[in-house]
Amino acid sequence: MADPATYRPAPGAIPEAPGVYRFRDPGGRVIYVGKAKSLRQRLNSYFADFASLHPRTQTMLTTASGVDWTVVGTEVEALQLEYSWIKEFDPRFNVKYRDDKSYPYLAVTMGEEFPRVQVLRGAKRKGTRYFGPYSHAWAIRETVDLLLRVFPVRTCSAGVFRRAGQIGRPCLLGYIDKCSAPCVGRVTPEEHRALAEDFCDFMAGNTGRFIKRLERAMREAAAVEEYERAARLRDDIQALQRALEKQTVVLGDDTDCDVIALAEDALEAAVQVFYVRGGRIRGQRGWVVDKVEDATPGDLVEHFLLQMYGEAAIPREILVAAAPPDADALAELLSEQRGAKVDLRVPQRGDKKSLMETVERNAKESLAQHKLRRASDLTTRSRALQEIADALGLDQAPLRVECYDVSHTQGTDVVASMVVFEDGLARKSEYRRFSIKNAEGDVASIHEVISRRFKRYLEERSATGELGAETAPEPAEADGGDGGPGAAGGAVEGAGADPRTGLPIDPDTGRPRKFAYPPNLVVVDGGPAQAAAAQRALDELGVDDVAVCGLAKRLEEVWLPGDDQPVILPRSSEGLYLLQRVRDEAHRFAIAYHRSKRSRAVKESALDEVPGLGPARRQALLRHFGSLKRLREAGADEIREVPGIGPATAEAIVAALSGAGDAGRKRDADREKAVSD
């Protein structure tokens, strides 16, 4: 592990001009490439205060053994050189996007003498025109089947094509007029190529002229009483229209753009792209990326655009969810590559904003599905648990992990959550919620909830007299038992424990008690203070067989009680991924409980000032009308229909709700906004 001070450039040696820099490891391999408007300012930030850097950046600096740079004239040149170096050196610490699945394309092999229409995946081939990508291969085949009526292009493989030419008989598609049968000479190579070019033009969005041409031919055939030919042309027109209907219209007919949105967490990001051509969604594609560097949404968008459009065709408009830091320079670079102006912007309103929201929802779903696939793999879960055990110094993998989080609004309505993961999977039936009694800050709340949980555990354990089968009487031998106190059945009944798990049994439900099963590891959402509070609570109760750690959100650091430095798990660690997933689930569960509690408080707050109206009658009013808004709109006669509400009280309620006026409504709106936030 290198010390960054050993290879720090001399003061004043770094130019202030824009440029691109490279960090290299001891073997000379490039491990990170970056660009900067001012090389001196950017590189000095790496060496000024090592402790304040992001852990991933610290790892990169300690892995490197040197840095060099190249000065360029403009920011556009810096973008070009950065992309070239990333493509050439494939640095391990740069963001790399990878497909979240293999997407199929509709391909037309224009490089062959007789072009062929087919479905292709993977790397693009020279001389082939591609359309898509599509979500499913069957969607391509349905479209092709409709278009072959009008554009009977060859779809067979080279072997089938060669065999048909040898025997002088076309395949089935040739007989049903869905192939022009160039294999047997029904059309010349020039005529077949013209069909393929028309097919490509239609797929590229130039649809109007083909439909108009067919309509004109249909009318001409009908005029000379060639009704069978007119009927075939009519069917061809309907086939083209059905093919167009399969592609959703979302924008104006002349709109060609790519819509790019992302969803991210602290460790990963998912990107979704919708391809809009001629105002219709022609396809979509997704990528996922490990965030190996500390990147903002704008940085992720910039990296993605450079990688995606390095080889792909560039549309005239690109809509992104977040503006890149050098948006103008990036737009200029893309315009140079395209040979025409490229509009790069963030949509603010209208249909394009709505479409962006749809793409964002797809990105979130893609990230969730990626996490689900990763979490459902047994080998991955086992490796994650073992990595956690190794990092925290545990004797064995923590098969049961409990995580705690606290949620509140400026110190009010403080609640806490407990989520449980067993063998790396969520056990939602074991989740618990807590209302904090002594709200004196997050640290005190963590101490309280840990104390309450393990106090219940100790009480339920002592209620049986023993903990499980370890101290229960040994069962009698199979051939000598007489059903007395020494028999297995008598032992279980006396100990009040589950004979299979050894856990204390609740006599009312016949199930293990709620807090009877202790965890191997307690995770708290927070840093060293929260971890110390949890450990102090366990020490006060005499619980010494449960490990504790804290997971801080900002830098994803793992803190052990009493340690001055955090445990930094490797960025690619499955253990860190599992801890983060557990922490995020605890945070979600706590937020949900806090919002429900705040919602109830907001509903009842407007009725607090009504004299003589207690909690029971407030609840009865809300149940009767369904919401505070409907209650405010009701008259005194309607309110009197609620049991327990007399004429005087009804008038007081109407006066309280209407007399508050705009101020009261504003207060309620502010409170409900606080709940949603």
C-alpha cells in the first residue's frame, strides 16, 4: 500500500490549464483517468487532506504509485482524450457500464449480395444496419412478420438459401409471398436490395411515403377493376399500420431523441434509455454500474454519454435526468461526432418531462430487479455472510442479523424499527416497531430500543426457567422410556421449549416467543456514537454473545464499538452490499411507521382546540367522515349524526374548522407536507 505523499507532484509543477490525468500502479498500469478544467486545482485536491477523501478515492490513491497528465486546449479536447484513454486502458477505478441483460436488435445485413433480415444480439457487425434494441425477441418477430407482406426480404440462413438455389425450389415463405425468393431468381439482386433498402427506410421512421404509395396503387387498381390486387394492397396497408401501432406514440412525429434516466444507491446505479424515433418508442435498453468512484448523478450521466455514444449513432436530441457538469462541452463534442447540432438538456415540463418520469420508473425497477437477482443467489449470500464475519472478527457467519434505525421529524414522533435477515434474506414476520419514550437524540433512542428488545429477550428466556434444550432433561432411551418425567415429551412440556429449535414457547399461541431468538449480529444505522450506545445497552443487561456494529450512511463505513477507525470493506465486497441492504430496509421500515404516526397526528390536530371533544369522539368523527377534509365540508346537522356529538359540540366543531380559515388550512398543509417529506 503506497503513501500518496511519496509520489505527490512538486509544488508549482502542475499546470493550471485544462487537461487529462492518469494514476498508475507500481506495475505501470493505468488505474484511473480523469479530466479537469484546472489540473493544478484538481490534483491538489487529491493530496491536500487524505482523511477527508471518500474511501474509494483513498483506496485508489493508496493503490497508485504515480500520476501524470496531458495538457489540452479546450474542455472538449479534454472530454475526447478522457474517453480515448478510458477505452484504451480500461482503468479499474473508473465507472464502467455493463448491460443488465442482452438486448436483441433487428438487423439487416446490407453488406451481403442478398441482404437478410434477422434478430441479432451481442457485438455489432460491419455492413449491417441495426434497429432497436427491443425488450423481447418476439416483439421483433411480430413486426417482421407484418412487414414481410410489403417488403418480402430474405430471412433464411445461408445454408437454407444455398440449398434452395441448388434444388431450384424456394422455402415455404417464398410460396406464401413473404419472401421474394431471390434464391431461385424470381427477383434480381438489384431488385432485392431495393426491397431491403425500403424495409430499412420504413424501420428508420420514413413510413408516410410507403403508405401513401400503397394507397395510390390501391385506388388505381380499383379504378381499372383489378379488385383482387386492390384487396391485397389494402391488406398490405393494414399490415403496415398494425406494425406502426405496436410502437407507442409519445412525442411529435418529427421527434428523434434518446431519453436517459438513472436510479442509484450508495453502491450501484442503473441506467435506462428509451429510443424515440419519429415520435415513437422504437426500443429500450438498460445498464448497471458499480460506483467505484464518488460520482454525482451528473457525473454518472457524463460517463454514460461518453461510453454509449463512442460508437453508437447519436440522435439530434438527448434528454437526460441530470445535467452533466460540463454540459456545453459535452454537447459540442457530441455535435462534432454526429456532424450536426446535438441538443443536450433536462426536460422541465410537458410530454418530454412525463416520458422522463416513465424512464426513471423503469430505471428504479431495473435496479430493484438487479438487487433481487443478486440477493437471491445462495452462493453470493454465503460469501457475503462470511466476509462480514471475517471483517468484524466473528467466530462464525452471522446467520441472524438484526438492524435498528430511528426516524423522527425535528425530534418529534420518534420511532424506531427492527428488521431481521436470516441467512441473508429478509424475515418480515420478525420485523418490530418501537415508539420511543425518552426522545433525547438518536444515540439515546438507539440505547433505549436495544435495551427494550434484549430485556424482553431475557424475560422470555427466564420465563421458561431454562434456555432451550441445552439444560432440559435428557430424553429417555427409546427402549426403556415409561412416559415419566425423564421422557422426551415430559422434558419439552416442563421446559416450555420447541423440541426442534430449543426456543421458549408462548403457551397462548404455541409458537416461539417474539423476542426469544437472539441475533448473531446487531447493526445500527449510524456511526461510532450509535454503535457505542448499542454496546452499552447490551453490557448493562449482561448480554455478551451478540456482536455489534454501526453502518454510517455517508461513506458506508462500518464502525465497531470502541474503535477509533472504521472497518472499510472492499468496494466489491458482497458483505458490504448485504449490510447496506439490511440498513436500507431498516430505514424504509422506520420511515413508513413514522409517516403513519405523523399522519394520525395531523388528522387529529385540527380538532384539538374543540372544547369537550376527547380522543374517542375525535376518532369517531374521522371514522364517520373518512378524512378531515370531508369533516370540514360537512355542516352542523351532518356532524350531529355521529353518535355522541350533540348540537352544541357540532356547532363548536364547525366554528373551529371554519374559523381557523386559511391559517388553519395552511398549518394542516404544512404538517402533511412534513409527513410526506
